[in-house]
Amino acid sequence: MTPNNDLLIITEGSRPKQIKNQASEITDTVFDFEPYELLAVHVTSTYKVILGVWDERDNTCLVWVMNHAGNQERSYGKDKTKQNSFNIFVIDTDNEKLNGSVKVIGLENIINIYSGQPVINTEEMPFTPTDLATTPADNVIIVDEDVCVLHVLNASGELITQINTEDKGIIFPNSICLTTAGQFCILCTGYTTEEGIENKGNLYKLNITGI
């Protein structure tokens, strides 16, 4: 959400989309980041806009920190610009199966890499981070889709606790966000059981306290 309660959306291409407050139509924003392709967007509690972008020319992925006016304040990848006081969590996947890690970027360099827990993340069930969200206590929840687990990390990328979503009837969680009411919304992808029964994707609201 932006300061005006507009919803930012990333689709294909170099221009982010938006849904204006109390509107239902998806429109283009005034910003265009060509030749970069946008991959992800996040708005912080201080209304900084964090963008993940891809430069097709040299196959480089970058992370930009921008203010709500669209001015770049910080960049990770090819260069570094201005600094501020918070860490950035980046999901880094290394193959089509989404196996990967979460990298915590500090002021200058990567300060931590989280690759799941060996108790639950095995060779057969590897760590598959698909999304993340920040909690009111400034911790970070990582969605581990294939294992149906939420990993809760502190601001330095160290594990605090884990939440098994399958125990709550939430299978294959894919995306997560925090609502203004303090609830977490979790989107699950559809799947087919071994018996051939199809289950469509669902959106769940979950109250998570103490984190």
C-alpha cells in the first residue's frame, strides 16, 4: 500500500500497475523503468518502495529502494547508492523448482543467508521460499511452499520459530501479506491429490500473535 492507500501491482514489463483507493480498475502508474523488467514490489511501513528488477541485457537482478515519489535512494547489484538503517530480505531461487535461500542485505553487503532448517528441509523436501512479509514486531515471515511451513526470522535473518500451516488446514501456501487490520492473508495455489482430486487455490486470513 502507498501513503494514499493505493495498491501497487507488478505484472509483465517495466511499468508497475496500481489500483487506486476505493477503485477497482487496474491502471498504469506514472513510473516506467525500461529497459528493466519488474519482478517484485514491497512498500515498507515508512512508505519506502522496494523493487526487484531484472536487466535482460546482462542477466542481472537488482534491488532498488525508492521513495514514494519514485526517486531512487539505494541500489543493490551493480552499485550502491545512499544508505539507511534497515536490512532488506531477498528471496534467491536457483532453479525452476524454486529451491533457494533468503539473503539479508545490510548497509554494504550480505550479512546473512537463511537456507531453511535441516530438520524439515531435506534433499527430498528442500527449502522453497516463495514470498515474505514483515510483522509488526519487525520480524520477517518466509513462506516455504512445498513443506507448508512459515519460517519466522528476526531482523538479522536468524530463526525465531516455525509455523506448520498444514496443521491449520492451509496446504501449499504461496503468498503472504499483512492487512491494515493486523491479520495475515495467505494465498494457496491449487493442487491435485494422489487420488486425482483437484483443489482450487484459496485465500486464508490468519491471526498470528507474539511475533
